[in-house]
Amino acid sequence: MARKGNLTTNCSLLQLPIHPTVDGNFFTPGFLVEWKLSDDCNKCHYDGGQCRTDTTNKFYCQKDATTRRSMGMVLGTGLLMITCLAVSFIWCYKERKFSPFRYLSAKKFSDIFKHDVEGGSKHFGVPVFSYSELEKATNDFSSSRVIGHGGFGTVYYGKLKDGREVAVKRLYEHNCKQMQQFVNEIEILTRLRHNNLVTLYGCTSRRSRELLLVYEYIPNGTLADHLHGDRAKNRSLTLPVRLNIAIETAGALAYLHASDIIHCDVKTNNILLDQNFSVKVADFGISCLFPNDVSHISTASRGTPGYIDPKYQECYQLTSKSDVYSFGVVLVELISSMPAVDMNRHSQEVNLANFAINKIVKCAFHELIDPSLGFDSDTKILEMTASVAELAFLCLQTDRDMRPTMVEVLDTLKEIQTSEFDNEKKVFPFPESEDQLLLKQVKSLPSPNSVTGKWITCSSITNTK
């Protein structure tokens, strides 16, 4: 026991009788001991010292050099950790607010794969297929079953044991980046419902040997195949069919934008066609969730050459108008049957967008439109293809503010389809760019060797913004 002389004057000594129990304990289970430190001792304790009294019972705090050094290290480490945490919090907050992949947080990953067991669970309602089941469905991923290639994986035709025909996307690698795209596509496609968006049937477990996504099978290939690929020789894409494809694609993109999503990779290879030539927009691996409280999203480079918004290439800032630009390229492909990139064209016109703009401002209409559409013998076809060309011209403006929205594009395409498009109608209430003014000036000149007389007049200079 401590001697009374070593206790501070604020302490009191209480003596209790001792009654050892059978098991050797001196106190019963209900016995409680409490003590209270003085303010001085409490401060000394938290400063790393030890409470002591001298021979006169006067309190002092004992600190040696080691204790002070330890406390300094603890305090320094603590301040460093607090600073790092603060910086991390600020960075994470900004990423959460502005990053297109902010919904791919660690929590979201754990939510998606909460019950991740092959063949028995669901990711947000999407079934999880076993690797062996999909391996069997695709005949061991036979090269004869390949129906497409993308930037991030190969797509195989397959048939499930329940008889459903499917397209199985096999991601090239099982790494963090591919996992992001894997989850991104699951997240987006399970929250959207639209007739012109491809349906996701399910996927493999993240613990599977490979990451696989299972979609509905669209049997009639891609729009690119029919325009300038293996299926182009069939000449099944008449102008009415092409207009309907443009309208359905525009409707799907307008729906995405209304859902705060930017597709980021709009191109004819990602527009699938069923047997009736109805559209299914596909491939959402690099799509972005676009918050309605920000003007743009800053990201690393993404997209396909020939379709990428030049403004995005300049500053890496995505907006919904980036999809509008890409769709403008698709419109030009629809009326020209030319690929988005062709190294056989003049160096300044390798990109179809540049080629189209150059031909339009020079009124070289006959050099742009696919002759197989019959524009040279049918005035109605001429007017409709000219109207689509002018709409594409607006979508391809370098200045994003000059481009229409997807809703405006959709409305105009419907007007063209129903022949309600007339010379006096104001197409878009946007200020005209230099290219548009040049186009109006050129079209106002008489030219017996051109078809400028059939063009629709550009919208008047009106700014409603």
C-alpha cells in the first residue's frame, strides 16, 4: 500500500475491511472503486507526464526528455495526419461532385457486389451468370462466334440454356479500369428503360476469372456495317429507313441527356439494328453521369477518333453538346454512306466532319450525298437530304453554343420526316457562326452547276439565351 505522505492534500484515505473469498479475490463482484484526478494532474497526464508529490506533499508533474520527444513526435504525426485527412476530404468532395465516375465509389462497389455469388445473386436486379454457363453458351468463346470488337472487349454470339440468344462482351483485362467500365455499364443500363437502348441481361461475378456482360442479341449488325461495311452491298438503307434510324437514335440520346447521362461514344458502330432496322444504342462503358448543377465535366481523353468534339479535345471538358457533335457525324454518315475517318481523303478532309463542312460551304452537294439515295432524280429526296445536311452542319459547329440540343435535333428530324420543314421555318434560335453566314452568302449566288436552289434557308439571327 502507498504511504499517506505520498498522496496529495486533495486525496483522502479510506480504509476498508478485507474479506478474502474462496477463489482468492478480495472484493465481491458488486464492489466499485472510483477515483478523481485533480485538474493539474489531469493536465499533466494528457501532456505525457506523471503526477508526483514531493516530500512536503506538494504536487508536481514529472516529464523526462524521452517523454517530451515522444509527445513532440505524436503531436507532429497527429498534425500531419489531420492535414492529410483534410486534403483528402477536399479532394474526394470535389471528385464526388464533379467526377463522371463519382458513383463508382468503394461503397458503390460493395453495394453492387454485396451478395456476389455466381448463378445465384443479382446486381441491382441484374442476374449473375456463371463463367462456365457463358463459356458453354459461346462454344468456349469460339472465334467463329465473334460478332464485334470494341475498345475494351470482344463481343460473342451465344445461346443460353433457356433458349435466349445473347451477345456476350468479354472485357480484355480484369483490372481496376476494366472493373470501372464493367460497373459503369451495369449501373447505367439498370437505371434506364428505353425502347432504343440495348437491354442488359446480366453479368458475371467480379470474382469470376473474366469480366463478362450479357446483352440481348441484336441480329442485324451495326449501322456502320450497313453504311460502309460488309452489309452495305445489300442497299437496304433507303432514305426513309435512314431518317427513322436518325430519329430513334436522337430520341435515345435525348432520353440519356434528360437522365443526366452523356454517352461519350456516339458512333455508327454503337448503333445496333434489329431485323426491322429499329435502333438499339449500345456500349455505355465510358458514359458519364452529368450532374445538373455543373456546366461541364473534366475528364481524361475518351471517345473515338472522327467523332470526338474538337472543343473537348482542346480542354477535356464534356457536356451534352459533345454527344450532339458526335451525332452530327452520324447524320453525315447517314446521308453520305462514308466512314467517319478515311485516310484516302485529302489530309484536311480525313475526318468526315471536316469533309462535310467543306463541301457544304462550297455547295458541292453532289460530292457529299450518296448517289444511291436518288437525290438527283427526286426533288423530294433532294430537299430532305439537304435538310439533314444542314442539321448536321449545325451539330458540327466548333462553338458549342451554336449547336442545338438533342431535343431540338429530334424535333427537326421529325419535321423533315413528315415534310413539315419549309423555307420560312426558323430551325434553331441560335446566333449564327461565321460558317453559317458564309453558307448563306454562297447559297444566295446563282449557280447552274449546283443544287443550292433547293437548300433550306438557315435560321435567322436570333439569340434567346
